Amino acid sequence: MVAEQVSTSRYWSATMTAPREIRLTVRLESPGEEGVNVATTLSFMPPISEPWGEAIDRLLYAGVHDGLGSAARPLPAQGITVSVTELVLEPPLDAATDPLVADRVGETIRAMTAAAVGALWSGLDQGLDAAQ
């Protein structure tokens, strides 16, 4: 079983020269990797540049687990794999990005990831993939 969600969040104000946009694609597969309850892969390219890359990766992992917890459904014995296949930030985070802005973007990414994973897992667990 495979499910995928594509999400876009866009923020703008009169003081911004361009909107800030976050595009995220999350894929959930079951069965997952053998011997692993939850395998999480971050396969998007290009990776987020430092100094923010590692922190954003941690928030993505946290969002996956937040989303699974929010679904309140048991994991299958064969496990699941959650892949973040796309993460695009416009404008990108870089060394000149204000830390407060980077924190807000990171928390938004975590929330978007949690929402996508929760919805995808609930759908797969409810048998939305069943033949009609």
C-alpha cells in the first residue's frame, strides 16, 4: 500500500517583496523495511543548506512521529516507511536568514509533516486502498 500527499503553504504580507512558500511531499508505504517499525527517509534534493539543514531534518523526523501519534492507530507488524520526497523553500533558508524566521519555517514544516503523515496513515489504516 502506498499513499502520498503534496502540501503547499504560502505566506505573504504588504512588507514582503515576495511570498514565502513551503512545498512538501510525503509518501507512506506499508509494508516498510524489514525489522523496522517506522523507517523514515529524507530523499528530497537539494538538501536544506547549513546552518539550518540539520535542525530542519530533526523537525521533519519529529513531524513524522507527531503525525503517527495523532492518528492513534497501531502500526502494522510489517512496519511502515515514511519518505519526504520533496521539500522546497522559497526563498530558501541560508546563512543570512534571521533565526526567528528559520524557527518559524521549521515549526511550520514540522506541522505540515505531522498533518500529512497523520492523514495518510489514517487513510491507509482505514482501508481506503481496498478494492471496491
